[in-house]
Amino acid sequence: MTTGTAPVDNLDQRGFARPGAGHTHCSIGAFEFYFPAPLTCTGDCGGDGQVTIDDILTMVDIALGNADVSTCEAGDANDDGQITIDEILTAVNNELNGC
């Protein structure tokens, strides 16, 4: 990999660094391709891309103080260390409508 020279200076035409984050080679073309990070699904305790009834029950156990939030970090959407009724309702909605 070679480095760019002025005025390029390792930037694509939008000003993003070349190569992109986590890449060792530059993308072909006028701009760097950035693949978006996978979306997290509130309530997907198992990390399999879907919310199940078991996931929701785990979240309820956490909210009641019967389990630690570390058993379902995906249920803690705002990362405040607790599961709220709003997060449980979001998980129920995700289970019903797909995540």
C-alpha cells in the first residue's frame, strides 16, 4: 500500500481516511466503502438476530432483580445497567414484528 501525496493525503473525495477503518487495502474508486455495523436488536439476548419469548422472560427477570443485566445486555438499549418496561415493550414489539 502506498500513501497518498498532497492534495490527496490518504483521503477519499469525501474526506474519509483511506483505507477505511478495519481495512488494510483501499477500496477501488473515488470513495472508501464502509460496511455498516450490524444493527442490534433490543431484546435479542441470544445474539441470533431475533427476539424470542425466552429472551423477553429473561428481561423480565432482570427487571425484577432475579437476574443480572449481563445475562441479556441486548435488552439494555440505553446501557444504563437496568432493564425498564420501555425496553421490555420494545423487545415484545421486536418479537412480534421481527427484528
